[in-house]
Amino acid sequence: MNATTTERQQWTAQEIRELRLRLHLTLREAAAKVGVSLRQWVYWEAGTNSPRGSACILLDQMSQGKI
């Protein structure tokens, strides 16, 4: 990745939930789109854990309609 990319380094629990709701996805559907378990997605939305690395890139792609 270079400095001109727009990938975010982190996502807040609120942003993750808002993304899912904006795309009209269930928890299970959202988790499947980025390839994580339902439990992991729930942890992200609750703020228990935060996505890192490639998960943030996948969330970026999801928010841009690329996946």
C-alpha cells in the first residue's frame, strides 16, 4: 500500500454497525461478506474487538461496494 490509498487503518464499532445497516445486511450476511465468523462480527459491533489489517481493507471494500 502506498500513501495515496484510501484504506482506513481502523473502524469503530459504531461505523461497522452503520455500514451493515446501510447495506441492509444481517449480522450473518455481513460476516460472510468479509469472511469472518458471526461471533467475530458481533464482537466488532460491540466494541469488544476491533478489526485489523486485512479485515480493515475488506471493510473498506465492502463500504465502496467492491465486495
